[in-house]
Amino acid sequence: MMNRIARRTLLAAALALPALTALAAPLTLGFSQVGAESEWRTANSASIKAAAKEAGVTLKFADAQQKQENQVKAIRSYIAQKVDVIAFSPVVESGWDTVLKEAKAAGIPVILTDRAVKVADESLYVTFIGSDFVEEGRKAARWLLERAAKTPSAALNIVELQGTVGSAPALDRKRGFEEVIKANPKLQIIRSQSGEFTRAKGKEVMEAFLKQRDKKIDVLYAHNDDMAIGAIQAIEEAGLKPGVDIVIISIDGVRGAFEAMKAGKLNVTVECNPLLGPQLMALAKEVVAKKAVEKRITVNEGVFPAEVAAKELPNRKY
């Protein structure tokens, strides 16, 4: 007959088996992406997909095509599927309270990536990982202030290509830029309009800016590189030299921007790192394990003027 010690050992092993099986089961992450509106976004999606595969995470990925209603549907679908964790990059800042309450009621933690939200109860999401968009706007403006200081008597008329209306990067990059240029009253934003973060719309809006000849345009501030690249096409078609006749400042730091700087058509880009995948997977595992995490995790980023473009271009991963 089996002695008591042997029976206890077998019983303990049997009780531990479900727990070991649970630990071995892959984590399932439901991710809702803004869309595929830019080089940056494409790189961001690729990073998330590759990192999920590398980390052994089961990824359910949805492209919202820049529509908030599509993201809400995706999040509700993930809730119904009982995923372990939900992450998303919100199209706009507001309008998330209801669906995030549904996720919380279902006991599914939520991680924000790249873009933040405005909600009445911040416990509706666990953490945010991404860039400081306000600081990106400040960095762009500081570069312009330094350039303007070399010719202090000159007034500079600025046109601005904003990102998607109501989105966190558009609001914050505008706010940070305006905050800093106040230091020089000769720097004035004379026109500002959304280019929706796309090359096509950036080109279209820049064409409209150029047709309004009441004031000379000295500087273009674009909220992302894709809009800047579209605007460069419009400037060239108007018979002007981008980067020379009009100083161009943009944000993201994608390869296309470095190629434009190398060609002398873009003056500076402020980095916004899209390669968040590995950090997101590690964070998702910590959140599901109920480990304490910071409410806001900001990535470190630099500023790249045209002078360093040729040297830096081979190092760009996106």
C-alpha cells in the first residue's frame, strides 16, 4: 500500500498542476492601433507584432483606420474574448470613459501606448508608455529660437501643419511649440490647419497655404515627418526650395525625414521613437502578474538637425 508521505506528494503534485498549466499558458494581448497613416505608425505596428512573437505573447491586432468607433468596437471585442490585457493607441483623447469602465468591470487591465486619454477616473487604465509630445513641441521650438537668434532683427512667419484634430500628439505638440516661441515676439504662427498626419493631406494643406500670398512664409512646423514630406512636394511644385526658401521643422525622425535632410529639403526632425514593442510586451507581463508599474513611462529621444543626417541615416531602424 502507498504510505501517507507518498499519497501527500501525489496530492500536492495534482493540486499544483493547474497552476503550472496556467503559468505555461501564453498571455493574450488585444491591441487596437490607430491606423497606418504614416511611416512612424507602420514601424510602430511592426515593432509590436515582432515583439509579441519574440515574447511568446498571443497578439490580437486591429487597425482602427483612424476612427474612434472602430477602436471602441475592437476593445469591446477583446473584452468579449476575455483577453488577459488590452493595449491601444487612442485616435483622440476624449470619449473613452464608457468602454474603459467596461474593461475594468471585466477585470481586464488596460495599457495606453503612444497617445494618452482624458478620463474622469485615471484608474480606468493601468499605465501609459510613449513619448512626451509637449516636450517634442518644445524641442522643435527651441531649435527655431536658436536659429532665429542668429538674425535677431528678422521676423519669421510660421505655418503649422497639425496632426489629427483632437489627438494627443496634435494638441500637445502645438502647445509645447507655442509655449516656447513666445520668448521671441518676432516668431508668429500665421496659419494653422490639420494635415491629418498624412503626406497627401500635408501636401494639400501646404498648397492652400502657399496660394495665400498676403504674407511670406518663412517657416513650416509640421507635427510629423509624413506631412512635412508632403509639404515639401507642394513647395517644390510652387517653384520654391524647401529647406532654403522655407525652413522646415518636423517630428518623428523616420528614415524619409533623414533622406529629405540629406537632400537639403528638411532642416530638422525631433525624434519620436515608434519601437515600443519590446517594452510593451514586458509591461503587459508585469501588469498581468499584478506587479507595480509607473503610471507614465516616457521614452528618451533626441533632436536631429540636417547637419547630422548623412551620418545618422544608416543607423535608423524605421
